[in-house]
Amino acid sequence: MSTRALGSDDRLPRRQNPAADRQQKPASHKKKSVLSFFNVKAGGVDLTFLILVLLLLTIGLIMLFSASYANALYYRNNSYAFISNQLVFATVGVVLMLMISTVNYKVLERLAWLIMGISILLLIVVLFCPPINNARRWIPLPFFNVQPSEIAKFAVVIVFAHLAVVNQHRMDTFRYGVLPFVSILAVLAALIVAEPHLSGTILVLAIGAIMMLIGGTNMKWFVLAAIIGIALIGILIMIPGVLEYAQERLSTWRDPFADPRDSGFQTIQSLFAIGSGGLMGVGIGNSRQKYLYLPEPQNDFIFSIVCEELGFVGASFILILFALLIWRGFVIGMRCKDRFGALVAVGLTAQVGLQTILNIMVVTNTIPNTGVSLPFFSYGGSSLVMLLCQMGVVLAISRQATMEKV
């Protein structure tokens, strides 16, 4: 009897107070319109991904200081020259990352072509800038330099994700699944090669290929492109005077000890550093190769110093952190509610993984030296800020992903 009574008493009319309902509707609508630009109503960011980013950044800053202070003292008369600049950019990057993580990532889809247009414009402008180290890769600004190729990589991910969404059911055709993507990559690659920037060209093309693959482009076009590309590269390398820069890199890669004092010097010193680390390393700060043996140890070859000071165990731990970051980024992408967010999350995370793999292959002489930086570790202000902003986009996507925040 009591159960029946409670049931009947607990049933409330569907519209007890129509006036109150009418008053509440506009307030809800107003809140939605004001906050639609932000992800305020969604869940918190994925803490696992955020912690991995901050952990890699912290270790990277520690190793950058350890690897760079001897070089900075000798060439700049200030042991803190590199780390002080990097700390400023890291702070700015983290602040921007956290700010971007609150923005609705879907706004990027509406700005996709604008971002690409700005990227192409900057790639044209940089060709008229003063060369630095015999290359025009940076646009000098009052307090820092901008590297347009970093923006180009981000633009490729955003625009290709947008195209894959628009042409979702036509990606297996040449007209919609190949032609627009290849056209964009051709323009970007031509501009980056003109700098010249071989590693930037490779990364842009590789990121574009990854986005096409996960976007749904038919695999037969990749096989055909691979055959044509290999044949074309082989022909160009065999022609005397063509791709002399690449031919020199290939010769050094095959036998760095053939010219140990010039073209092979950096690779040899890198291998010495890695081999000297052994299992447990010589300890943080105790590297010998960074004392003017290994050129530019704070840049592309910083992982060699990591191996020397932290050994196989420490280097493996860092690689595990990178692997976990990539895995978590893929999980965020796969559990995202919409196709654009999923493609962007996977694309930005794949970029980090691709750069990490290529950098390690370069410092171990597995592939020719192409000058690929190690994310979160290598010195470079604009590249670090851009990387952290991209991680902010992934965090913004994680707010909307259907996943448990841990």
C-alpha cells in the first residue's frame, strides 16, 4: 500500500508552472549563444594526455640545459643563453595550450582555408628574408623568429581533415580523394624546397600522406605514388649535378667515416655519444660529447646527449613516454564525437610520432641526416610554441571525446 501511495504522490504534472518554464528558456538560449565558442559545458581535458605533455616538456627542458650550456658558454659567453630563451617560449606555449584547450575546436574547420592561406603567404615571404646558415627558413621578428614550415604542417592537418569530411563518401575517387590533396602538397613542397628545407618538405609530405590515408583515400593511389616517387628520386640522384645536396647526404649516410672531419663529423660524434652511454648512462650533466665535439647538441642531435647521459634505460623511458602520448592521442581521436575532430587529433598526434621516429633514426644513422628536430627537446622557440598549441587543440578535442577522464 505504501509503495503505491508513494508512486502516485511522486508523479508530478509535466507543466506545473508554465510561466517559470517560459522564463527559463531564454536564459538557457542566451548561455548557449555566449559560450558556444568554448567547451565550457563539456567535460574536463584528458589528464593523462596533459600530464604526458608536461612530463615530456619538463624532461626536455632539463636535457636541453644539460646539452647546451657548454656550447652556449663558448659561443655566446652565457651558459644560460639557450635554456633561458626556451623557458620563456615554454611558458608562453603552456599558457596558450591551456587557453586553446578551452576553445571549441570546430572553429578550426571554418578557418581551415584561412590558415592554409596564411601558411602559403608566410612560405613566400620567408624566401625574401636574410639567410640564416645558408637557408631561408625563418622570418625575423623583434623578439623571435617564425618558422613558416611549422605552421604549414598544422595547416595540412586542418585543411586535409576538412576536405576528408566534405568528401567523406567520395574519398576513393581520384578527383576528390587525391587531386585536391596532391595539389596542396605540391605547392607547399615547392615553396619549402626553395628555402631549402629538406626535412620540412619530407614532414609536410608525410603528414599529408597520413591524413589522406586515415581520411579514406584508396590504397591503390599510395602504391602508385610510391612507385612513381621512388623511380623519380632514383633518376634524379643518378643525374650528375642534380640534387647534389641530397647526394652528399646519402654518401655521408652510407659511410660517415669516409670524411670524418667534415661531412661525417656530426654523425660520428653522435654515434660516439650514444655508445658512451651504455646501460645506465654517465649521469645528467656528465656528457663529454657536448663539450664542442658534437656540433649543435641542443638542436637535432640532442637525443644523442640524452643517450649518453641517461643511457639505454633513460632513453627507453623517454621513448615510452612518447609512445604513451601517441597512444593517448589516438584514443582521443578514435573516441571523438565527430569526424573532423577525430582526424585532427590523430593527425596532430601522428605528427609528433613521425618527428620523433625520424629524429631518432637520424641520430642513430639509420637514415640520412635530414635535420628533423625532436619534439619537446630540441631548441627552437617558434616550433615549441606551435607544438604546444597543437597539443592544446588535442586537449580541446578530448573535452568532447566520449571517454573517461583519468
